[in-house]
Amino acid sequence: MIFAQSLFDFGLQDGMLTIARAIAAIGGAIVGWFAGDLLTRLLYRISFKGATPGSLLLVAKLGTAATLAALIWAFLPIGGGGGGLGWGPGKGGQPGKGEGDGKGTGATNANNDAKNDKPVKDDKKTAVGASKLESVEIEIIDVNRFSNNERYKEKECYFLVKRAEPALDKTELEDYLKTNRGKIEVTPVLTKTSAAGTINPIGILLRLTKEYNVKTLQIKHE
């Protein structure tokens, strides 16, 4: 859990996490190859009092290597979904096309000026709209923080929206982000007591904000 969180804290992207997982799986395959060799020889000698046939040894080594690599790929807690802090290029206007021979008229220039004025007005509206996003801090909490409250008995609630109760589980957080996308910008908050549990909540939060296109600011550490 701590290892997965630290990867996200350094802002690694999904591609690098996949590479890390692949390297770990390859290492597991190498270990499985040699472990399968030794284990097969030992078991065969104990069972049949002789040298292990080459074909059986090869199959056992391949099987052990493939199994260990698959287990590491599936269960090694690297990442939690796609990282990213919600920033990226937006859609912009395309360059205009026109003809000119140096012989313009007053009416033509006036029309061109009117056309050029429109994007400027739209840009101002966009800037005003962006400034109205509500800033929301979502704190990652210890799953046992409210363990004495009956409301949380059957759920794993890691997310404290606006750092106030009620705490939300993954499904409730997803509903909140889906409902409020386009209205809020999120600041993830990690404290010394954050995320004692079985999942990677900071990874889940970053993946959901990316999925629902919610602007996400830099992680805040306390």
C-alpha cells in the first residue's frame, strides 16, 4: 500500500507503472524458472529415486515461471488505475483560410473585424466560467477512523469530501464526482494517518477525477 501511494506521489504515469509491473513479472518468471528446476528435481528424486527426465523438467520450469509471473502481474500493488492531475490541452480554434490580393475594402475589413471579435468574447466567457469552479479538498482517511459508527460497519470509507462527514466509499465518491463534474476542482489531501486499509484510495481518487474530467490540483501533504 505504502509503495503504491509513493509512486503516485511522484506523479508517475500509467505507462511507467505498466513497465514497472512488467519488470517485476519478468523477475518473477526468472525466479520461478530456477525454483521450478530445483523443486521438480527434489520431488522426483524423493518419489522415484532417480534423475528427473528432461522433458518433465522443462515443462515444470516453464509452468512455474509462467505461474509466478502471472501472479505478480495480477496482484502486485503497483498503481491503481491511471494517474494524472487533470491538466491537458483543450480544444482550440483552427487557423482561418482566406484569399487576399492587397485590394481590400472598408466593408471587407469590417466583416473580418467582426469575425475576429467573436473568439475574444468566447475566451472571456471561458475564463469567467473557469474561475467559478468550487475548490474542494478530499482527504484520504484511515478506513478505521469511524469504525465505531454503525453507518460504516459494512463499507470501506476512505474519502472525506470537504474534509467533513459523512465519509464516502468508492461508489459514493464516484457518484459525487459524476454529479459535480464541471463545477468543482479537487485537491487530494494525504495526512500521516491516511489510507490504512486493503486498497489504494489515492489511486482510485486520481483515476475517477481523470475519468470524469474533474480538474485535479497537486496533492496536498500534511
